[in-house]
Amino acid sequence: MAMVVKNNMGAVRTLNTLNKNSSALQKSLAKVSSGMKINSAQDDASGYAISEKMRVQIRSLDQANQNTQNASSLMKTAEGAVSSTMEILKSLKEKAVNAATDTNTDQDRATIQKELDQFIDQIDDNALTTFNGKYLVDGSKSQYGSDTFTAMTNQSLGLKDTDGNAVAGNTALTKLTNRNNDSLEISSADYVTASFVKNGETYTTKYRVDNTTLEDIFSKLNEVGGGSGGGMTEAQAKSTIQNASISALQGVINGSDTTSDLVKALQMVSDVSSLFKGESDLKAALQTPANGTSANQYLITGVYDGSTKVGSTYKSTKMTGTGTTLNTNRTNAINTAANAIKGVSVTSITDNTTIKYKGGATSSTAAADTEWSDGKNYLKGLVAAAAKAEADNAPSLTGGGGNSDSGPAAFGSAKVGSNPSGLVYVGTDVGLSSAGDMVGTANGESGVTVTAASGGIYGQISGLTISITDSEGNVKKSANAALDDFRTTVYAKNKSDSNEMTFQVGAKANQSITVGLDDMRAEALGLKGNSGTRVSVATQDKANAAIAVFDNAIQKVLDQQATIGAIEARLEYTSQNLTTSSENVQAAESTIRDADMAKEMTNYTKNNVLLQASQSMLAQANQNSSAVLSLLQ
């Protein structure tokens, strides 16, 4: 080996080895001190990238778990508010049941009403519960949807009447059966009492069964609650019935309509005030010749001779015959019509202008003779007489609130299935949800459904009761068990934008839970109207109707509690899943990133010894160059 002084290659090579050993020792020291075998991308580029992605996922999963726990706390707050409302409703029903018994006086009921008013106000307070400044159950967190219409379905009524025909809206109450196809044994002499509550107002009507159909029940409720009689005083309602009876016949009396139109008009009046005995009696009376002449001479105004034809009917300005014969024929003609009308009998006829009648369709004593003078329009007089007599003796026609306007009809046309007409629908569909989806009966079997005329909370029917009593006032419990079993199947909701809450419960976009909370205010539960009118228990009838209102409200609150409880349970499972996911990803990341400390300590010791050996050998290599100096001395 040549002896040189410029390049000490031995020292250079030893220095390089020393640097390598020093670098290895530094890396080994970093691994041992950090506990990770990958401390930077240069340690393992692909491993580092995979590990970092896993770390991002772990942190996201942990945050999602925190979100889930916060959401659970929010739902518990909402549940607390709804549970408090549920407790209040228990008390409200208890008070209504108390007020419904006649061991209480009206003064007692007024005292109970004070409690109810305070309880109902507290329900509104509960609905204003907040979490982190957010209102939860005041309707502001509802899901997107359109107005829904209250739908009430009865699945206790049989689907065939006593004649074996399918039950429909025009099925007579006397032909109704229960689910076992046993007759409800409702007699035409029985009485129907029906009540409903809308916007905090209670409306009640009572009338004799006669030929009443299912749809008639709701038609008559419309008259006292949402239609022409809604919110009127009793005197106003009576006047409305009388005027409607006359108005319905005016076109016929003037000779502009046909006999069939007259029959329809009279039937319509019958639907309003139960004035007439029945369609067959009515037709027979209208088609009876007044003076024994030809059979095609129909009684239209009570004054005719068949000389003038209007459409398919006959009208005239004089009665056939003169003198005594004229008056006899006239009397026979008018009495023929009177026989088709309840509670009215003609007592005398004066010339061509005045008749006297006795009336009182529901009174035990006939009213005094009353005169009607309107030229020769005797049938008009008879209808007016009957209408007045019926109105004077009718049960209470007043609603609960005395609103100045009548508002929309309470019950509307059936809005489901293939039959869009009528007030009653029979089938498995009961109505549309706020999302526009068809809602069916719970068991998939057909039921009898009635739908509110107006959508949203303002148009909702919050309680419906129907009762049958016999002529002596005894309640027919078996009939009521089936007929009074209308249960709310679609609850009224207002149209809402997309205001539901979204809880991010995953590490990726759209891994979320969307929650909409229903309106739990007293108005939404049907306990009061938008004017602040609260459900009343001021009378026995109103207290009885209030029981149904509270039952519906309880069911709506229970549905909301079930929704909240289901979400809470889901959030709990979500939290558990996130915890497990985070744990598993962390375990996977550990295998990539974490150092085997025993192995790393071995490497550290090795690299440390090598570094010391390199340092020692570098010193020896530097000594080799100094030997050349001895040659230069």
C-alpha cells in the first residue's frame, strides 16, 4: 500500500461508515423514543400514507361519536318535554271524566275548567323547551311535507249491512252491523247524538234516527259546526234552517224546475231538518192527483189544473172546480202534501190566500194555529210551517264558541281511494301522509273513514263521538261500541319546509340521521284554537266530547314519544358502532405504525455499538497518515 498524505482513504471510508451508523442510530433512537416504527414518510412512504388516512378516519369516527352523544342529549331533552306533556294529558283526561258525570254542577265544571286552562297553557310552555338555543317540539323542527287532513277510521263496523250489501256512505244506520256481522239493532225511533271538536270549539247535534245514513251524521255535524250553522246562536241557526227550507224550494215553486228536482229539493231539506217522513211517502204525495182527475197531474204548488206544462211537470194558476168543490179540492191537495211532512196539519183554508196549520214535529203538544199568507203557494207555506215547527223544537243547534263566521265545512269529501265523492269512504286506504304517501289501515283490512274538510292544524278534527240512545234515553252500548269507534289514523299537520334536524353520525358525507319532531303545542294537539279558545268541559256534552279530544291528543303524544325513543335507541347503537369502528381502525393502524420495542431496542443497541466501533476505527485510520511524517524527518 502506498504511503500518501493527501487522501487518507481509510479514514474517509471509516468516516462514511461512521455517518451511516450515526444515521441508523438516530432512526433507531426516534423509533424507541416515540414508540412508532414510522415517524415520517421517509421511514415508509406507503405505510405512512396508509397510516395517516387511518388516523384521519379514527379522529372523524371519534368526532361522529361525540356528535351522536350530543344528539342523544338533545333527544333526551325533547323526550323530557313530551313526557311532561303526557303527564299533563293524563290529568286532563282525568278531569274531563270527572266533569262528564252529572254529580257535578255547572259551577263545579267551571272550577274544573280553570284547572284545564292552566294545564293546557303549560303544554305550550313544554313545547318551547330548548337545547343549545334550539326549540325542539314547537313545530319548527318538522320534516318537509304538505298539509295533512285529519282522517278517522272505524274498523269495528261490519263491512256488510243486514241485507248483505256492502257498507257505504249511504248505508242506513238501522242496517249497520258489527265486525261479526251482527246487527247493531239501531231502530228508526232511536236518537243519534254526535259531537266533534274543532279549533277548541265543541259542536253537538241530536236528532231522531229515522232513515239517517252514515254520511248524514257528518252532514248534520257540518250544519252545526262548520257549514251554514257553524258558530251561530241557537236563534240564528233556527232561522237559517227555516230560510234554507224555503229557499231550496223557491225555484220549484216558481215553476222553473222539474218534479224530480222538487223531490231532490225536499229531500235536501229533509237532510237539513228531518222534516219529511221519507222519500217514498214524499213521492207518493207529489204524484197523487189532487181532485181525482188524470194521474199525470202532480201536486206542485197546491194550485193547478194541468193546463200549463213546465218541463215534465204541470203548473197552473187556478184549481179545477168552483165554489165548494174548489175549496174541497184545494184542501185535499194541500193535505196530501201535508201528510208527507212531519208534524204539520192544515186546519183551515181561507179563499186563495191564507192557510192555517198546526205544527211541532218533535213537540208533545201541537202548536197553536198559525197563518201563512202567500197567494196560492200553499206548499211553500207548508214547508215553512214545518221548518219553523222543527226548528222551534229542535235540540240545541249551537256550537261551543259563537264564532262570527261559519268557516269551512268540518267534514269534507272522501279524499282516498277510487271514490272521491261523499263524506265517507270504505276501504283499506285512509289518507295521505305529509310526504304524499298513501296511509293504509294498520291491519290492512277495510274500514270506514271520514276525512276533515280542511288540511292543517286549523282544519283538524280533534275529537269525534257518536252515541245512540233509545226513545227513553237509554244508551245502546252495543251499538255505540261499534259506531263510536272512529280513531284518528292520519293526524293533521301544517305544511312545512325542510326544517328537520340532521345529525352527522359517520366519518363520510351523508352518513347522517335526519330527525323531524312534530308540533306538540296545545293547538296542534287539538286542545285549543288559534284564537286561544280551549277545549271546554262546561257542560256534560262538552265534557264527554273532551274525553275523545284528550284520547286523540294522548295517542299523538305517544306516537311522538315512540319516535323519540326509537331515535334514542338508534343513537345508542350508533355510538356503540362508532366506538367499535374506531377501535378496529386504530388496531389496524397500530400494526402499520407502532414499533416493536424489543426489536427496536435490539437495533438501537446494535447501531450504538457500531457507532462506537466506527468512531474508534476512525481514530486508528487518522493515525495511519502520521506514519508518513517519520520519512520526512
